[in-house]
Amino acid sequence: MFDTLAALAKAHDCFVASDNEFQRRARLLQAIWRDEQGLPKGEHRGKPLGSRLAMPRAKAHLENYLTDTIRAVVAREVLGSKSKAKLYGKPRIFNDLLSSQPLCFNLFGELAEDLNLATRVFYALLPDKAVRVTGIEFEWSPGRNDERFTGDRSAFDVFVRYVDAARHNGFVGMEVKYHESLKDQPAKLRPRYEAVADSSGSFRNEAREQLRRKPLQQIWRDHLLAESMLLADDGWGHGQFVFLYPAGNAACGSAVSQYRYCLDKDDTFAPWTLEDLARHISAQGAGPWIDAFSDRYLRFEKLDPLVKSYTLKPGG
């Protein structure tokens, strides 16, 4: 199977030797989506790469994005903003089809512009809170390098503000993954992490060493950011960190299982899958854009007939 995927990836100019099986399938799915849209291939080190869009047209036309509404949000947030607090990877946010930053806009951009729809979705996701969503932001931090929080440059990929039935302010801060394997080198540890962890009471002391290492450190740091916001007493009645990822990404699924073992209590942590969230959005009458999202990012079954019919040729 993996050899056949490799041959198929080469046929679509998206073979990357270091990809694991899920990453290869995700890269193929994006290359096929680009072909379906009639968009030209981008390049990597002077060679065609099917999982990238051609620059500069990808930036000029925001071709990485699914609807006019989403493109308007990206134009405002990425092209129009001069804020140094929001860090977007460029040119990846324009030309990299696998990047999780464009995925965040493609999944939450429409919700950010339709808070009634967002409220219906999060009311279903958080029924015990009976929430009313008041805002959705991207690449959001309560204060980069602020020692009141985690003292580093951590930010949530997506940040959802809400008011609950008792009129308490709440939030959901999300880290969003797609093809990532969580093998990046851990960041420098800071004493503030330990202080927040101690004060929160959420983490098993004997698991701290595991939390400091990959693949768990980034999950831990973002969870600590949410905990630090609750500890800062800035008027948040509720807060939760959500780790959002595709169900088929085994590396993320394994990390979630390991992470849960490290918790003493999990009321501020939840793993969600992209598939479940997309189903909730669809169930609330979002319209065709969420089907377009699922088709692009989540319908891996589209690859099955290609894999089944592909004949591996010598040298192919």
C-alpha cells in the first residue's frame, strides 16, 4: 500500500520521502483538489510540487481559500492587518495546501462572519454551557511574552469567545493540526510553565518530564496558556483548550492518548476531530461551503479507487 501511495504521489508531483502514510495521503488529497480546481502547481526548490499553488497568483487571488467570505476574512486578517501580535507563516499561508493556517480560515472564516451560525454550532458542542458566541479570532494570544500568562510567544490558532446562560464570559482556545506529525523540536522550557502547571492542578506531577518533551510539549504549552488565562482572573468564567486534528492522523491521536494520561483533571482540555466538527457545522445548516471543506480536507476515500486501480510500473 505504502509503495503504491509513493508511486501515485510521484505521478502527481507530490512525493516527499519523509512523509508518513497519513501525510502522503493528505498531500495527495490536496494535489488532487488543486487539479480539480484547475490551479497550476507551485514549486519547491525549483521543482513542481503538486501540494503547492503557484506564486504570486496564489496570493493575488487567495486561491488557497474556499469562498469569497473566507477570502475577505483573510484579506482583512492577513493582508490588511499591521498587528505584530499575529504571526502568519508567509508565503505558506498563500501557497501551501497542507498548511494548517489556511485550514483554520477555511473552517472558521464563515463562522467568524456569521455568529448566529457559530452560536448554533457551539451550543451543540458545549450543551452544558448553552453558549452565545460573541467573536472568533485567529492566531490570538492574551499577551505574547507576558509573564501573567506563559511568558512566551504562544498563541491559539483559533480563539472563540462566548457568553454562557448565566452571562459568564467563556472561551475555547484551539490548536489545529492537519498533516503534522508533532516531531518538531520542543521549545525552550520556561520556569513560568511549571508555575502555571502547579497552580492549575491539572497535571500529574510524575508526568511532567513527559510533558516537557515532544510530541506533547506543544499541546502542553497551549493548554498552559488557557490555564494561565483562567488564573489571571481577567473575567473568564470558563475556559477550555481544544486540540483539533483529523481522525486519521495517527501521530496526533497517539499524542492525545499520551496527553490524557498526564492529566489529573481534564475539565479544561478536549480533543476534537475535524470530522466531528465538520458534521456539527453541517448539521446546523451551514450550506455548501462545509461540504467543500470536507471534500478538500477529509474525504480520503477519494484516494481509494486511485490506489486500487494504480498499477505500479518498474521505475514508477
